[in-house]
Amino acid sequence: MSVNSFKTLDDIGDVAGKCGFVRVDLNVPMADGKVTDDTRLQAVIPTVTELADKGAKLLLLAHFGRPKGEVKPEYSLEPVVAPLADILGRPVQFMQKPDQDAIDALPNGSIVVLENSRFAPGEEKNDPAMAAALAAFGDFYVNDAFSAAHRAHVTTEGLAHHLPSYAGRSMERELTALDKALGDPEHPVAAVVGGAKVSSKLDVLRQMVEKVDHLIIGGGMANTFLAARGVDVGQSLCEHDLADTANEIMEAADRADCTVHLPYDVVVAKEFRANPPIRTVNVHEVAGDEMILDIGPAAVEALSDVLKTCRTLVWNGPLGAFETAPFDQATVALARTAAALTKEGQLLSVAGGGDTVAALNHAGVADDFSFVSTAGGAFLEWMEGKPLPGVEALTK
């Protein structure tokens, strides 16, 4: 879906003195009351500062954890207020729930974090009555949380039907990048799809073979495809019961003129731990008591050559068990190739998903990709070609 389908902050007009709801993502990792990764807080800055500088009174809507419609103090958003204020460089207030007198008393440009939206039983049910009651306090609605856009909740979807609605700057940037990557991409297009299990990414694989020119399969998923082709993968993580499905995907790729790339050399070990004895072998030489834990250097070199012929790359999931050395080497090497091609202007590279972001940070190249999405479920559902309720609700 093109970003031209949405109203953005460029369309919002004069907001001085108006009260706006802004759906943001404040679902940040915490330890001992401290934010351990402020990536999502940083993403709030462009939209919130722009609207506050225009004199709007902003009520920030967000969820934290899974309180399941109950008030649970450990899921309060109050501890996030001070770190957010530090990042914004301006005061941020906290309000349990909207109060008209309190809102009227706010000076223009005020920023208020409302309590965890999921404390309300109606939030995850997308209760129309709750949406209408909440909308009564606001003059406009901005959704700046792509990461929650795959949920049809009151604060992600319901409110958009009651107030003039806009995509925030982070949402706009995300939708623009995703449209360039798969909506209307420059070919040839490559997709790296990795991870442990084929079963968790069946819809992604089926969608990708129809959209891309090169499908690079890594992680434990590659073992399932190798086994489907008759390769003995030893003790490797493998969904042998999905052999027929893997073959169907490869047949669909053939029909769509999409080349599926599987490793032909791999790194194996007899136990999965940091720095065990390893061997690099042809895929047909895996011993019965060994497991494949990464793809090999020859395969990485071949995949690097593939990326050099491409103009667009979509990446979701690591190539090996990257959290444990030395099984991070293939992911790091290919990520660095993609980053270098991006910096040279040869490749538009879009990546997303929690493991992927961690892997790119580990490789030191997250900032060199064209766009890295912190969204997990929403990014995956976008790759699956599913409509995202929070995005659909913003359509002009």
C-alpha cells in the first residue's frame, strides 16, 4: 500500500490548542525499573516534537506487556515517562485516563502519557463504545506505531473511525520503505528468510516466491528444505513432516521464475554450545551425529554474488544460530555485504523482526541498511501480504 494512500502530518493543518491522540510504541524492555533499549522511545521524537511545537496538546496512547484487560501495577507505563522526557528534552506528564478539566488546563504543546491502554478490557476487543468515549476527548488521531498495526484494537484501529486520522512520521517512513521494498520494488529483488522453523513462516515463503527473484533460505528452515530434497541432515533441527510443503514451495518458485537458494556447504557440530569443535562440509557429508548450525563460507560467497546482481533486498531472520559463536559468521558476512552495497547506492535494503534487528546490530550494520523495522509481528504479517488493520484504518 503506497504512502500516498494516507494523510500524513503534512495534511493536518493548524493544531494549536487542539487535543490529539498519538498512538506510539512505548513497549520497551525494562530491567530494575530502567529502560534497557530506547530504540522505540527514539522513534517517538519526530511526530511528538513536530505536533507539540505546533501547539497541540498531545495524549500519548500505548500498551505495555500483556495485562489482559486488568490493572496490574507491574505493567504501568509510569516508569517510562521520565526516560521519554529525557529523550524528548521536554516535560512529559502522566495521566491515568483522560479528564476534560485536566486537558483544558494543559498549556499548548503539552505532552501526556496515558496509562497502559491494555488495562481497559475493551482495548483488545476493539470495543466501539470505548472508542467513542475516548474519541470525545480528542480533536484528531495520529497513528505512529506500525509495530502494533497488525492489531485491531481501540487505540490502533477503532479511534481512526471517530476522528480525523493521520500517519505519524515514523509510520510514514515505515510505509514508504515497505512500499519501495515489496509494493513497487526495483528488480531484481532478493529476500532472505531465516529462522528456526518453516511452520512459522509458511505464509511468508509462499508470498515471497510470487514477489521476488531470489529467495535465500537460512537457519533451521534451510534444513527442512534440504531434507525434502533428500539430503541427510543428521541431528539438525528439521521439520521432516513438512517435506511435501517444502517441495510445493520450491515448485511454486519454479513456476514464478524465482530462484530458491539453499546452502551447499554448512558448518556442523556434535553439540550446540559456544565454540564447540566444528567442521565445514558439503551438505551431503553431514554425519548422523552432527547438526547443521550455520551455512558455510562458499555458500556465503555465492549469496554475496547474488546480492551484487540485485537492486532490492528484504531480510527477515538469521542464516544460522547467530546468538552463539561461531555460528554467527554467515549472518554477519552476508549482512556486511548487503550494507556495503547499500552504502554504494547499488541496493535498497529493508530488514525487520526482532532476531533480524539483533543480528544486524551484532554485525554492526543496522545503521547502514536503507531501513530497519523494529516491528516484529506487523513486519511479518506485511511480508505475508496480509492487510494490517491499523494501516487500513488510515486509508484516505
